[in-house]
Amino acid sequence: MANNVFVLGAGASAGESLPIAPPMMQQFFDKEVLDKIYASAEAGGLRLPALENAFGDLIDWIRLRWGLLDPFGTAKWRSLNLEDVFTSLAIEQEFFGERSDQGSKAQLRLSELKNYISQVLALTTRGSGKFANYLVRNIDKDDSILNFNYDLLVDREFLPGPQNHYANFHWKILGTAFSALHEGNFSESGIYLKLHGSLNWHTCSSTKCPGAATVHVVGTNPHGKLDLEAFNDCLSATGPVWKQCKTCRSAITCFMIPPLVNKPVLENWVARSIWGHAFDTLVRAKNVVIIGFSFQPTDFYAQWLFRSALQANLQANVWIVNPLNDPNKSGHTDFESRMTQIFGQRCRFDFLRFEEIAKII
Ligand SMILES: [Zn+2]
């Protein structure tokens, strides 16, 4: 099999074989879920300040904006969607501009939110995922993976291996060779693309700095080897150790795109190239396997990408792997009709979970 494209969403990471699953979008402020994550970190010897203390300003701002009067993590906090918070802050920063007081406060809170997301994800996704491992070990050199998750579960499986997918990202997008060993003909082989950014992509927080226009991928080095220590720094619960831009000494921030805001995809050349290559990959795909990605009705950009790329490739088969394929699940009918609206009648709904990956491949 060749030219298969595997697409991973939050459901793929949440369904991994990990001691504690990373939260779904609507669980990031749910105290019951967070308490389990932090209790397990403490059992592992980590001492972390309470979230309300470490991220006090951010939490106060959310409380005010959403009118959440109950204690943090309880009542309506438990269904607050991370995408809404992320998007609101990104709009606020854009709207007021960095020269205004409100705009610069929004920028600081946006960094704080990225640190919050990084910490919660780092505490849950530090291990190796069995299904991500299986996928990476078994894909063909011409297959590609499009990942919408910030975590490093798939990255971890790619880095020590001989596959070209990770190197192709360096070569085709960033324009630098991942290593001398990888220089050569990449044009027709598969690629690993992260469409919403990544925990191990860092960028400068000062828009005046050339470092803000690009991403620095942490954990890979020019000799084609995994820099495990730097890679693990990105998954350290207290955040990356390397925190200053080498050019201007401003703070470093993770390169993450809020799912509902299109602007960074159009304006940042790295994001635009990634989405362009994702489009191209889908246009040439033979099979598209979408695991745990639900195409939220508000996620117009992802819907546009798949709908338009696959309209140019009517031969491609589309496999939807999602628990909502089960007719007994609530939300099944809406989900199936949304998928059919995006992909037409060719969708196959045979599989429910990432754990079935051995059967899927
Ligand atoms: Zn800088």
C-alpha cells in the first residue's frame, strides 16, 4: 500500500495506551480530570504548585470573561472548551494590537495559556503510545501522517527510526536538511505534518525579531540523531528549560495555532507551507484514514482543507475511525451526516478506535 494518509485528532491521543489519558478539548478546566493528572504526577515524585497559583492571572481572566463564579474546575468550568478560550485570547490580542495595554496583556495571557496546555499535556503524554508506535513502524515510505495534536506521541516514535517522514518536514517545509544522511531525493516520499503546531516547536514572542517568523524544532539535531534531552525538556512538566530567544533574548513560546483562528495559517509562512503540503498530500492520496478527528462544526479551515483537496481526488477512499460511528452513541447521527457533508458518500465507518490500528493498516 502506498500514498495512504493517516490523519490524527484529539481522540487518537486520548485513546492511546497511556496511564492517564490527555484531556479532550472540553476537559482542560475540569477539576476532576486535572486532579487525577496532578495526583499521578505527585505519585511520580513531582511537586507542582496548584494550577490556581501557577496560572492565577489566566484563570481570573477566564472567570471574568465567562462569568464563572464557582470555584475553579467545578460546575460550568467542567465543560468550558479549550478551543473557545484559546480563540478568544488570540482574537483579543489581534484586535487590540501589541502596542495597546489590552493587547499586550492578551499576549501575555496567550503565552500563559500555551504554558498551561503544555504542562497538562506534558504530564499525560510523556510515555510511549503503543498505537502511535504501531502506526509509525508499519507505514510505507510513501504514506503520510497529518497530525492535529500538539503532543509528541507520534514525534517520539519517528525520531529514533530510519523513516524519512520527519526529515521530509525539515527539508520540504523549513528548507534545511535534517541531517547530511537525509540529503537527496525526497520529492515523492511521505511526510509528517503537524497542522496546529507542536509542543516542541518554539518561536520568539517578539514580533520584531526574525525568530518570530520561523519555528525552531527542539529535539532534532543536524546529525540526524534524536537529542533526547532537549526533546524531553519540551515534555518537562515545568515547561521547556530553554526559554530565551537566541537572537533577541525575548521569551520563547510554543508554536501552537488556535484551531478556530485561520489567520496564523495564512500569515505565518511555516504554517502556510504545512497546510499547502497537507493539501497536496490529500490530492494524491489513495486512502485517507481519519482517526479521532471530528471536524467540529466551527472548524471551518480543516473542513475546507479536506473538502476541497478531496474534491480534486474523487478516487480516494475515506475511512473514518471514531467512537461516534457506533449507532448507539449519542451524537452518532449528527456526526455521520457531518462526515458525509464533507466527504460525500464514500466514507467507510468500519472502525471505532485507534487501538484497532493493526486491523486498519
Ligand atoms: Zn527573538
